[in-house]
Amino acid sequence: MRTRLRRAGHRSRYRLRKQTVAPVFGQIKGAKVLRQFLTRGHEKVQGECDLLCTAHNLNKLYKAMG
């Protein structure tokens, strides 16, 4: 692993692992208690997910301003 990390190509790939969105989904699942979607169908689930993500982002903005 050390030799892979020393190489320039692999090092940049390894650094990209830091840019993850998993904490956001963890916060949404934990704080908003989202364990399953309430609707059926791809379009409805996408809308529900968009609504939850928007609420999460608005909450973060509210906390940053106050």
C-alpha cells in the first residue's frame, strides 16, 4: 500500500476518497429518521429524496446564519 500511495497517480486517487457524501446521508438517516421511503415509484422517490436533501441544506444554512 505504501508503494501505491507513493506513486503520483494512486496518491491523487486516494485523496479523492476524502471527498465523500456518506456523512450527509448518515445525517439524513439519523436526524430525519429516514429508514425507508414513504412513496413508490422512481419519480416519487426521487421527489421525496430531493425534498429531504433540500430540507437538510436549508437547515444547514439556518444554523450557519444564526
